[in-house]
Amino acid sequence: MPLNQTATAMPNPRYLTHDEDPHGQPSDDADVLAGQSQVLLEEADAADLRDEEWDERESRNQLKHVTGLGELEDVTEVEYRKVRLERVVLVGVWSSRDSSQREAEESLRELAALADTAGAQVCDAVLQHRSRPDAATYVGSGKAKEIAQLVEACDADTIVVDADLPPSQRRALEDVTRVKVVDRTAVILDIFAQHATSREGKAQVELAQLQYMLPRLRGWGAALSRQAGGRAAGADGGIGSRGPGETQIELDRRVIRTRIARLRRQIAQMAPTREVKRGSRRRNGVPSIAVVGYTNAGKSSLTNRLTGSDELVENALFATLDTAVRRARSADGRRYTYVDTVGFVRRLPTQLVEAFKSTLEETADADIVLHVVDASHPDPFGQIEAVNTVLKDVEGADRLPTVTVFNKIDLLDDTALARLRNLAPDAHFVSSATGEGLDRLRDALEAMLPVPAVHIEALMPYTAGSLLSKVRELGEVTSMEYRDDGVMLVADVDEHLAAQLMEHAIG
């Protein structure tokens, strides 16, 4: 909704001539001339300050509509779209000190994609430029009223704010607009709750939701009443037995804390299962490649093309939440795995980072990190920085060798692709849709796989065929010569397999 901009004209400063003093009396005194110069400087500084204040006020008085977000193309085909599409209005605040207008608009477009994935219909999106968010209503009382009019005109149900709102700001904005207000974190948590499938994934999402909800509980009406304390609930309690008891909100908090503790114990109990699987891969010397990247960068589709698997692929944010391990074989027959992990996003909620830390540990246990980037995104290097920020919280992940690959190059024209190649000369450029560049990427990854620690030269009997098959799968074979008295093997293997080979070797 456009705003009427009004401004009061500032009076022109009255400048003093050389032959009069500040009171209008003629003077030739040198001290008076010095005083005149000081007055002129002060008036000029005051005028500059007034101009800056008016620029800030005019900028704050404008809500910039971000076009193209009311008609977003559907990015998912989930069933709940047929039941109810929640109509939302997106609201953002940006400061010149923190980001540019382009970055603020891109963040709002990403929020629109998140809201669309969560099952909402974006009606409108507005940005306000101000030095800092309003302490009470985030956008200021006047803008809150204007947003309320916009919500009514769009027949919207919800306001989604592109920030992590404190409870007080959310409540104040709800009081003015009379509709539900949610923040960016709540939208991401909602998407995670919809997409979690495994028992561990569901427990991790619920833990993050409860940690987010705990400081944001709000009582209404009778919920603020106190429960009977002491012996007050009894018929014969008597005088002095009626303690204040707990309010309903205190009971809710206690229930949530109890549930959080139970979920943490459950997730901790699931850790040995993951450790057994990882230990089996390490014991057998199976190298692994962790596939990381921004959400919807094409990690699952790329993993499918590299391994020939059929993991879920969907043009939606956070389609993959549960870690998927896929087997692959190198050109010489060696076995290794790809670990498809959950996607990241800018300003990923701290609750999710903490809850999914057990899943992210798969990255630290890998031998190589394959960082997948969406080449068609307007700000791919911003996505790279967001992923690297999250990986810093995973102990050991930032020390692993990393291969950067730009996916979806089939969506770029030649000029944009050439620009990306110049900006990232060491990266690989592929298309999981057409298969372009996949062979070069696969060869580069297999060349980086760690070499087994033990070099062995042994004459093996023909009856040790199963061991020789393991050497092909888990080691690097230099030569395998078939003789009359057995098979002369020259290979690099891990310590466990080397001990088995020496036990069965001839001589």
C-alpha cells in the first residue's frame, strides 16, 4: 500500500555578513569575525544532520513491495495443499549497515519459498528500511497499522516475519494486526516437522520445536489461573493450607521440560546404532564422501546419478532430512559410499543445529566433503558461506578435503556459466538432469579416496577367493598374477584385511 509522504520545509539559515555581529550590530572586531565563522559551521552541521534525519524518516515511511512473490510457482506436490492453503503476508526490515537492498529482497524471496514449501500461499511481501527494528512491534506502530490494512485487503491469515522475533515483539504485532504472526524459525521448524520420516528424525524435530516453544508460551484467560497448592485441593484443607500453587503456564513449561529431557535421552540411545554402522564401515575400510550443501541445491539428485540409486528427489526445500548412505564402486572395483545429509539455509535456527548435531556428525566421519551449490541461484556464493558457517559448528568437518561442485548448469546461459567458471576456477560444473560433467567429477572424487595403510605382497591360494574379492572391493590392487602355485597379490589394504591375508598366505 503506497504511503503519502509529507515533509515540512526546513527554514533557510540566516547567514551573517562581515559587518554585523549576531545581534545585528556592526563590528570590525576580529573576535566577532571568529564568532561568526563558528556560528556558520554550527549551522551547516545542523543542516546536514537535519537532512540525514529527514532521509532516514522518509525511508522509514516507505514500505517497498517486493514484486513477484504473490504468484510463486508451486515447489512441491504434497497432499496438504489440497486441504488448506494458508494465506500469508511477508514482512522484512533491513538496515544499510547490515545488508544491501538486493540481499534483503533475496532473503525475502527465500522466505517466500519456505512459506510455499510449508503449504502457504504468499499474497504480498513488503520491506521497510530503517536503522534498526522497532523494539515494540518490529516495524513501528504506524507501519504495523498499515500492515494490518494490507492483511485485511489480501484476506490473509498470517504474517510471516523475516527474522527471529522475540516473544514480546510477536505479541505486540499480533495485538495490532489481529492475525497470527510467525517468524522465519517457526516456518523452518514446520517444514522439518512435515518432512521428517525416521524415528530419529522425528525426535530431533520435536526436540527443536519444544526448545523453540518453551520461551514463547503465552497464557490466555483461564490459563492464567493458579492451580491449588498444598492441601487446598482437599475438602478439609483448613485455614493456612491454601498455597498459591502453579499457574497453568508454569505447568506447561514443566511438561515441556520433562518432554525435552525424555527426547534427549531417546536420541542419545539411538547414537549406538549409528556408531555401530559407522564403525562397521571404518572397520572394513570403506571410504565415505559426505554430500553437503544448501537446501534444494540438488544433493539427492546428484547422489542418485553418481550411485544409480533412487533416493527421494523433489523440487522442494528440505526434502531430505534423514541421512541416507548410498554405495558406489570405483572404476577399479573399489567400494565406497556417499552420505546424503540434510540441507542448510541462511540463519538456520540454533535449535535445529543442536538437535541435528548427531546427524551432522556423519559429515565429520567422512573422508571427503562434496559441497553441492545451486549454480542457477542468484547468490550462489552467499549459499556457500551459509553452509560453511554451519559446518564450523561440526567438530572436525572444516579440516576435511572439500570438493565444490556447481549443479544445475543446464539452467544457465553460456555467459553466466563462463562467469561462474572464472569466479570458481577450482570447482566442478555438472548437471544432474543431463549428466554433463558427472564423469569428470566421479574421476576426481575417486582419485581423492584415501589409500589403505598397509602394502602387501603375498602368494595366495586359489581357495582364498573370498579374500581376493574383498581386496578388490576394499583395497587398491596393483597387480594380481595367476600362477600354477597360487595368485601373486600386490595391493594396499587396511590393517584388518592385511592380517587375514597373511594368515592364509602360502609360505
